[in-house]
Amino acid sequence: MTAKVGRRAARRGGGRSPEVVATILTIVAYGILLVLGSSLRAGGLQPAPTEASPASSSPLASRATVDPLRGDIEALLQIDERLIAARKELRTLLAQKTLRGSDVAFAMRRINSALALGPERAARLSNDPSTREVGSQLEVLYASASTSAAHALDLAFGSDEAYRQAAQEIVDLFVDLPAIDVILRGLLEGAASAAPSPSASVAIAPSAATSSSPRAGASGSGAPVSSANPLELLRDPGFELALEQWALVLASPADQATATADRPLGDTGTASLRLDIAASDGSPAAIAVKEDRIVLQAGIKYAARVTIRSSVARPAQIRLVGPNEELYGIEVAQIGPEASELSFETYALLDEPDATFRIDIAGAQAGQVWLDDASLTQVPAS
């Protein structure tokens, strides 16, 4: 009550209330501070600006250049892995005394399929200053390989010698791919070293959580055989059920073979699969055993293997392919009376809902071949 009376008295007397006086003093003090601050900055007493590192020497600067291209670089490495595998296959064909044009054409179609995914990504690298050299090199290589592969496929009824020449062109072109891939991996490692490392993880499909469920990414009519590895994609990796989950494939009427269960090749499981080959035309995929309906996830690394033995020396290969023979990975080797393991690792470029794991038996000789301990698994990120 006393304060109210005082304010009314001040107004009647022409004076100012305490609130007004306080406001005026605040404004005056703020103005003085602004003037002093301007004088200090004019006199050179302002805080020194923080020194920035030159863009060219900053790891983050180089990472900023490479990071937008990371997906392209990783895809190019996977494409090159397919092309290197195809080169290995062509070299095996060229080493044979008799080369069939149809076998070369088969390999060229897979090369074309892989090459279709590369030029656009290589072009993006060649347009960036930090990756221009390697991008341009890949552009030229892919273009030359596409021309050679297209020429081979246009031969149609050309001579085997013409196919041999086309195959040799591809083998010569791809000789530099491993060195190019070293550069690409260096770009990725340089960018990764400048960034915090995220926790490594690998996607595991819910269906792979228990060994009694069908393997991740596969569905079959018969009951799957359990595996100790929860990442196993094959439904019967040990051939315990003979051909219940696997299928015997004969490429032509000239190829004759049957499949039956036999004793295991190793200490795992209770059976192997024995192929009794009566006749074959000798082509790389003349006689095969396959398991299909396998789901692959883009960007995931996979490991494939099989233990194999033959009563006579002959070529064999294991392949991971798409529904149109898109090649994801391959390993070719000579097999004989001693059990050996064929294996490879590869990445999936795209999501693939219907991949096939194939074991191909070549050679025209009659005889027996045993298969055991096959596997196709995701490789956990390191």
C-alpha cells in the first residue's frame, strides 16, 4: 500500500517512478557497453579468429570428396571381382586343347551382365578430381571389354578360333584389374581412417536364429538339415538327404550321370553325394548339382565352399549365380583322387531373391565324383 501511494505522489509531483528510473539506467549502461566494445575492436583487442587447417591437408576434406563415391567404389570392387573370376574361367578354357565356342559365349554373357553395372559408376569417379585417374582407367577398360564381349556374342556360328581370339582379348584386358582394385581399396581405407568406425554388424535373417528352422534366405519342400552355423544358407550343406534339397543337372543328352548317397568324405555328417558319370561332352557345366531359391542381400559378403573328390583327374568349379546366370562368384580347380576343397568369397551387388549354388563337373571321362561339406554363409563384418 505504501509503494502505491509513493508512485501516485511521484506522478502528481512530476517525478519518475523507481521502475522508470531503473529502465533508463539499464538502457544507458547497455549503450555505454556497445560504444566500449566498438572501441576495443577498432583498437585491435578483439579475440583472434580460430586458425583453420588448409582444406587440402585435412583428412576430413579428403573424406568429404570420397564419401559420396563410397557406394560406387564398393560396387566397382564387386564388379571387378566378377570380371576377375570370369578371366580365370576363360584362362581355364584357353588352356584346353579343344575350345568350344559355346563355352566362351556362355562366359561372355556373364561378363556382359557384370559390365552393364560398371560404366556409369566409373564415369562418376572420372568426374571427381580425387578419383579421376582410376575412374578414367576403368571407363576405358569397361568400354574395351564390352566391345570384345559383344563381338564374341555376335560370332553366332563363328569358328572356335575366333572365339579363342575373343577370349584372349578379355584375358589380356583384365590383367590390370587387381592393381586397379588396390587403388580403389586404398581410397576406401583412406576415407575410413578419417571417420569414427561404426560398430561392425551383420544382418541375420530371423529365420536363421535357430538350427531347426529353414536356413536364412532359403525355402524348400523338404525338411532342412540343421547346421551348427546360424548363418548357413544351404538347406542341406552336408548332402545328408541326397537329392531331396539338391538337384542333378545334365546339360545335354550327351551327359549321363546318376546320384546316390555314399560314405562321408570327412568327419562331419553321415553321408556324401556320389555322382556316377557314364558319359559327358566335357564342357565346364556338363554335369552339375545345384541348390536354388537362395536369398542374397546387397552389400553382404558371402563365403562358399565344398569338399570334392574324383576317381579320375578332371576340372570342376563351384559358382554362385543369379536366375539368368549372373555370376556372383566362382572357383575353378582340377580335382582328383585326393579330397580337396573349392572355395571363394564374394559380395552381392544387389538384393537377389533367387540365387543358385552350383557345383559343376567337367571332363569327358567316365568315373565317380564325391561331394560333401558344402557351405554358403554370410561373412561377419570385421
